[in-house]
Amino acid sequence: MSADSTELSPTLRARLADDPLWDFALDLYARPGVEAACLRLQDEAGLEALELLWRAWLYRHGLAAGPFPEAVRRWQAEITAPLRRLRRDLKAEAEARAGVAALRERLKVAELEAEREALSRLAAHSLAGHGLRPLSSPPPACREVLAHGTQLLKKSHFLALETLAGQLDPS
């Protein structure tokens, strides 16, 4: 794949297919500090957690992506975000009411399924080679690739990116 190509080599396509994005995302998200880092960047800096996980997956395979796919951004805004907002809005009331707690759990499951669908769409987008390019040599810092041009202003955001990058390839 040349620097301006969007065609993946069969070897790279097979590597991506053998490392499913969903499994990678679950594994990385479960590592120490990653969940908190992703949520901080999502809630405070406007970086979608799924986008961070997707870019980390690509980085692991020596790839970088252009802009977050608009169709996935729309899915996140129209499907996942409303489910997340409803789940969060019910948190306090769920502590006092069993019926609300059960509803909140169903919303949590639906939110997770929406996120899984978004990651499935991102994986398909990537396997098709859309907007991908090989990382330069030497590769840029992982945090730069993950942030993808987002201007971070708080030290806590930089630290969250460092946590995520450090857990991507703990040495």
C-alpha cells in the first residue's frame, strides 16, 4: 500500500481480520486506566471513545486513518449518544427504584450493542481500506495519532492520552 493508496495488501487485510476490532477494544478498555481515560476524553474533550479505540487498533497495525467516518459519527450521535444520555440520566433514580434500575440495565445493554455495531462498521470501513494510510517511518507518537488533530487544552487530557497510549503497548 503506497502512502496515498487506500488498498490494503492481502497480508495487512488478513492481520486486521485476525484481530477483530471488537475483541481488541474490549481488551484495551479493560486495561488499567483506559476506561477512565477514554471517558474523560469523550466527556471533556469531545473525542469519541470508540474513535480512540479504532485509531489505537489501526496504530497497532501500522496504519492511520483520516477523518472519523461520517456514517459512524451519525450513528453515534443518533443512536448511541441518546441511549448513553438516558442511562446516565436515570442513575440517581435507579438507586431508589428497582423498576428504573432494571430499565437502566436494559439501556446499558442497548448502548453496548449500539457501540458494538459502530465498531463493526468501523472494522468494515477499515477492511475496505477507506481513508487509511501507513504510518510514516519512524511512526508518529501514538497520542498524536489518537487525538487526530483535536486541540487538547487541559493537562488531564494529555495525561489521559498518555495512559491510553501506554496501555496500547505496555512495555
